[in-house]
Amino acid sequence: MPSKDLLLHVCCAPCSAGIIETLIDEGRGLTVYFYNPNIHPFEEYERRKAEIKRFALTKGLPFVDADHDPDKWLKRVKGLENEKERGKRCQACFDMRLERAALHAHEHGFKALGTTNGISRWKDPRQVRQAGINAVAPYPGLLFLDREWRKDKGIEHMLVASKRENFYRQKYCGCVFSIPREQEKEKTL
Ligand code: SF4
């Protein structure tokens, strides 16, 4: 029977592999949860999902594939399309994904919820932290795993794992509004 210790929301394989390995080393019972309706286009969504699913399964971890839900995501960020990265659209995006993950954690009896969202240098970890805290608030007994993944060699571990596993590395965060970043130089992850 899968462990009900920690439900880990993941965004993509390059950001998540090092964190997953750290948590395994720490003895956490992990289930990997993929809910990322922000990712556009659908082929990109499928590609990122396939990479992290492959990795989770090689580690012997349960993998939960939630819906794509792009229409709901677009509704959630309506009016925020022109926000910059780390702005209000990103907060809404983190909120939506972690709310859904928290609901799943609650419904399936997990003790804690974590996310790999904050490790990228493109993200504001304070936004991710707030989204996690707010997401678990309606569920007494469900804890948010409040970790600063960039610290304690987190970035180094992420890069080493990503290179070793030869992951596909996307050049933009995920949503259609972040795609122009692809044209900028040397700005991955
Ligand atoms: S830039 Fe990334 S975090 Fe921000 S809204 Fe788009 S997909 Fe979500």
C-alpha cells in the first residue's frame, strides 16, 4: 500500500528530481502528484509529464496524474495575462495548483503536502510558500512542507540529477504567456 506520508506536487523533472532524491534519503514516504494545467501547449504538457513520471517510476514511487484543465487555468488567471513572471499571475497559478493538490492530499489521508515549485530561479519562493500555507489551511491536520529548496546545495543537486538523467529541459516556465522567454539567451530553469 502506498505511503500516506507526503504528497509532493511536482512541476517538471529537472526541478523535481533532486528534491525527490533528497526526500527519499530523508526517509519520507512519497507520492508524486502532477497537476499543472498551466503548461502550454498540450504536447509540451505531455512531454514534461512523461519525463517526471518516468523518473518517479524508476524510484518506485506512486505517481498521480491529475487532469490537464487548461480552460480552468485560463479562467483563474483572466485579467493577469500581462503580468510579469513573479507577479500576480504566478501567484494565482501556484494557488490553483496547490489548492488542487491539497484537496487530493486531504481526500486521500496524507499527512503533509510539499511542492517543487519554488526551486527555479525564475520563481519567487515567497509566493510558492504562501500558496502552500493557504492551500492546506482548510484541512486541519494537513501540514505544508515549508522548505527552501534552493538552500543546502539544492540547486547543485537539481543540476546534477538533471544532467545525470538527461532530462528534457524546457526553455520557458510553462504557460502561454511565458513563452517569449524562450527567445532570451541562456535562461533555462
Ligand atoms: S510564468 Fe510560470 S508560474 Fe507564472 S503563470 Fe506562467 S506557468 Fe504559472
